[in-house]
Amino acid sequence: MFAGGYWGKILRVNLTNKTYAVEELPRETANQFLGGMGFAVHYLYKELTPGIDPLSPENKLAVFPGPFTGTNVPCSSRIAFAAKSPLTGALGVALSGGYFPAELKFAGFDGIIVEGKAEKPTYIFIQDGKVLFRNAQRMWGSTTSDCQVMIKHDLGDQNVRIACIGPAGEKLSHMACIINERRAAGRKGLGAVMGSKNLKAIVVRGNQQVPISNAEALKEARSTMAKAMKASPVLYPQFSKLGTAMVVDHLSAMGMLPMNNWSETGTAPVEENIGVAKQEELKVGKEHCHSCPVGCTQQLITRKGPRAGILGEPEYESFYSLGSTTGVSDVGEISASDRLCDELGLDTMSAGVCVGFAMELAQKGLLPKEQHEGLDLSFGNATTQYELIRRMALREPGLGELLTNGTRQAAKKLGGEAWKYAMHVKGLELPAYDVRGAMAHGLNYATSFTGADHNRGYAIQEIFSVPVPYPVDKDSIEGKGALTKWNQDIGTGTCDCATICAFMLTIAMPDTIVECTAAMATALTGVTFTADDVWRIGERVNNLAKAFNCREGFSRKEDTLPWRVMHEPLKAGLSKGGVISPEKLDTMLDEYYTVRGWDKTTSAPTKETLLALNLPEAARDLYGA
Amino acid sequence: MVTITFQTTLRRSLGVHTMQVERPGATVGDVLAQCEEALGQPVLAHLTNAQGELLRGVMILVNGKNVLLLQGLGTALKAEDEVVVFPPAGGG
Ligand code: SF4
């Protein structure tokens, strides 16, 4: 049915009955949603009943690579994991890379939908069109590395690829992630969704080659992409050697690397302690995802102290969440904490922000001393950070239990003024950009359907002065509604749906990625996609995801920012004085909703908008027949 | 005096963080060329392509305003202006 890119097969697995079925991927779905996150949003919108408990058997886990995945399109081994998020209550999507995404395509599927709940700990093994339900009792409780070792041994096959959860997912931490190899679908607590289903792992093995409709045309489109990658002054000369954490220096110099739970951003440079030069001292190697010529993952080894010998792969985000925002200023300690999160299956970002939150509450007397459990909760204490990660992941009574469901829930339990210092949007902890110095980036945090998410709508124009589609003033709110829509839709249509690594958009080819995606999708699948189609797909997916949230009761009031971002201007640094006041946010939101065709009062897409995007089901759900 | 601050990799490769230049009426490009002379090593080569255009991702702020919204390298400077120069970066 498809000439290439897709197999035309979706695997539906029911854990309750231990059954599976192979369903046809309708051509219309491919045309409208392209793949990856697009398919995940489409199926979850269609199949999830509004109001369900995210940790009940009624929730479903959607696992979708893109049509590019498993081919030789550079940096295309990406996969979207999605479900209703226990952390946010909204639609939760997290993408991962590595080798698991490509292997799922080699196994002959365009995606998996996991339903129900297994009676006992289980892993599923998918090989060349068949599914086995295997006992995971022995692996239950294991770390993510050990789980992968045990499963390979259990199957007698060292070449399987595994996406699994650690103890945090089993304990239903709302910050639990899914780990494949050593990469993470980190955010929104999707690991807890697997845990709630007694699903320890999804294992895949395949030998089939993804078909290509027009190899010549694909070669040509690929070479355009390769040229753009080579022409980038950043991708190979710097990023490939230094990885994402190269921007610790950049964001610190911009006065936008959040420090001490966002209370001290810009007050002191951090490069000397945790910048690139210091990172290089501990560097021992790097890693690539499948089909990636860049290889941005940096491996660091902790050389001293109680955690000496631990190999970590901390990204920029971890240098913030487990570094600058908790005050930890030692690269080795940040790296070790990052590894511990990965091993226990906890999102490094939310986990670190929770630690910083607890530290600030302790400092302010909002977390009473008797609740410190003997820990020194001063900013900068790496041992406390390490211990809190463990307690949160294992949901230990006391602080572990208090923090393991994120800052929003913890603040609610603590009461008083704790909420003012809970750095989240819709329950999702903030990423590593103090948005008081970048207005569109802030508006994106407020409006992204997943909560504060730098993987949706990254404002490269503000953070890296990339003048595509045009240069902007990072501190001005003017036109930021339209820019945020642009950033969200381009990322969704290209990287999240096709799928391509997001760094190809943000670093290598912001000006050509849409045309290139359209050309490669056409060559691969035999279905004609124009650049307009790719834009439209991005817009459609973001609208449908928003409709999902509206159906769950989300409205304009959830499109907001933490109190601190709206009321405490940055004290120092290059972005000094920056703040996104409620008035500024309101002005940006009005513009954003207007350009999106969304209702300014409810924030919901209007009926006309939904119909124009060919989403009649969503129009019916929100507005009746 | 115009103050020029070099950031991140540029700061490391030039071995200089801040310079001060006395050039009323000069443009950003002039001032950077003068830094180049004083340092005895290329500065603009880190920031421009063969045609002399700013590389994508270079961020030069004059008193906090991005020169892409002013006159680029041709932006005229006044005494006491503060220029901050970031080479291209990405990731995160
Ligand atoms: S650039 Fe980095 S994250 Fe992207 S595909 Fe390559 S190794 Fe993976």
C-alpha cells in the first residue's frame, strides 16, 4: 500500500489479555499526520476517554517512530512515546533517539499502541512481526542498565534493542522516564505509565530493510541536507565535539542559566566551574544515535570523591537541573547525578528542579527543619542531591514521597508560599533557559501542550540570534505570538513527525528543513508532501494536541508561567531587569491565540480552525455536531 | 570609550575577555577590526563569511540590542557604548 517509508502496520498490544493485533495504517492518517508524534497524538486523541486516570489501565502508551526512521536519512532514528501524562494531566509526549527507534522499523512496524495492564511484571518482545509476552519478575526492581543486560541474557540475544523503566517507573513516580540504551524519553512521567501497566520493557529485534519509493530522489534530498549540515558553523566544528553542554558558557554569559532554583540567575558566571573547559577535563568518549554522522553525546567520567568512576552522559539540561539550579558546581558530581537518574529511571530535569526547589524552601523556612530528615539542604550540596534522587526514585517515605510527583504536587502538600517557588508549567518542571531574558521562549513554555518544554517551540532567534525566519529582539514581546506558533509548528512538522533530530532544525538547517523534509518524505514514501503540507501537519498536530487538553478541561488559565518568572525581575547579568509580567504574558497570549485561530477566552481552537485543519472529530467534541 | 566583551569560544581563542577602544563615530565593524589589530590575531574571521557577512548565529549586542535589528556591522557606536560579542552556538 505504501511504496516506502511506512510498513503500513501498527502493532496493538493488549497487556490485560496478552493479545496483539496488527492493524493497517490508513493512508489518510499518513497524509494528515506524517508519523512520530503526529501518529501518537492522532491515535491517543481518538482512543483515550477524557478524564481517565493516567495511571489506570485505560491509559495507553503510544510508541511511534517516523517514516524517516530506520533509513539513511541523517539523524532520523527518533521515536515518540506518548500517553496522558501523570505529571501534567495533559497529553504527554517525549522523544528519544539511539537505536531502538530504527530497530522497531526493522521489525516491520510503524508504531505500537500498548493497552491494558499486565497481571504481573512483563516485558514484550517484538521480533519480525511477532510478539511474545515474557515474565519480567526477575527484572523488576532493576536499574535500567541492568534490566537491559538481564533481558539480553534472558533472550540469548545481545542485539535486541530495549526501552525500559527503572525503579522510579515501577514506583509510579510522576517524573519517571523511559530509557532505551542510554537515551531517555525523559519527560512527563511516561515511565510511570509503563510501571502502572506492569510493563518493564519493550524489546525489539528486526531484520527488514525499510523500503524506499524513489532512491534517486531521496539521494538528492539527502545531499541537500548533508550540505546544510556541513555549512553550519556550529554543527561539526563545535557541537559534534562538545555536545549540548557547550552552551553552558553561552547561556551563562547571556545571564539566562537559571541558578539556585531561579533565585540567583545572572548573579555569577558559572563557566569556570562547569563550563566547556571543565567538562573537557572529564571527557572520555562520545556516542552517536543510529544514522547520525554528528555524535553529540559526550561521555564524562567522575574522577574524584565518593562517586569516582561513574560514567555519565549529561546534556546541557542536566548541567542546569543537577548543577546550576541546585548550586552544584562540580562537573563530576553533575555527571554522576545524571547517571543515577538514568539508572533509576527518573527524568534528570524534573528531578533536579525538585531538588533545587526543596533547597530553596529549606533556605526560606518553608520546608520545616524536622522534615529535612538529617540532610543538609543547602544549595550546592552534591551528596544531598544524590541522596534525594535515590529517595525520590524509590518513593521513600518522607522527602522522597513528597517530591517524587514533581514540584506542583509537593507545593500543594506543603501549602503556604511554597507554590511561588515551584518552577513548573502545567506541572512540568522548567528547562534550562531563564525565560525572563527571552520572551518567545517564555511564551512557548506557557503554551506548549506538554507544559514547560524546550523540545516544542525552541526560540533559536532569541537564544542563538538565528535570523530565521527573521531577527528578533529577545527582550521585546512584540510579534512573539506569531514567532512562537512558527517555532512550534516547524519543529512538530519536521523533527517530531518525520522524524529528524531536533538539532538539525535548531543548528543546521532552520531555513531549509521544511522543504527538505517534504522532499525526503515524498521520495521515501511515494506520497507527495509539499512544504505547505509539512507546515500544515505541524499546525494540525499542535491543534489536535491542544484539543485533547481542552477536552480534559484545560483553559487559558493553565497557559501561564511560574510566579517568580512573572514577578521577580532578573537581578543581574546581561538580561538584568528581565521579567515576563502577567500583563506582558497576557499581551503575548492574545496575539498567539489570534494567529492560531484559538478563542482568547477559553484558549481552545475555534470550530473554524479545527475544520480548516481537517479535524472534524475535534470540532465535534469541543463544539457539538 | 567603547567596551567590547568577547564571550564563550571567542573569548577562549582570543585569550581576551574585555577590551576598550577609543573610536567615537566608528562602527561595530571598525571597532572589531581595531581589536584585531591590537590583538595581532583575527577576530572578524570568527564572525563573518568570505563575503564579510555575519555568520548565522553570531550575536552582537550593543547596549543589549542585537545589531541584526540595527545596522549589523555598520552600526555606529557612541562613546560609552557596550558591545558584547557571541560567536555562533547551538544545542541545549
Ligand atoms: S546529533 Fe546527537 S541527539 Fe541528534 S541524532 Fe546525532 S547523536 Fe543523536
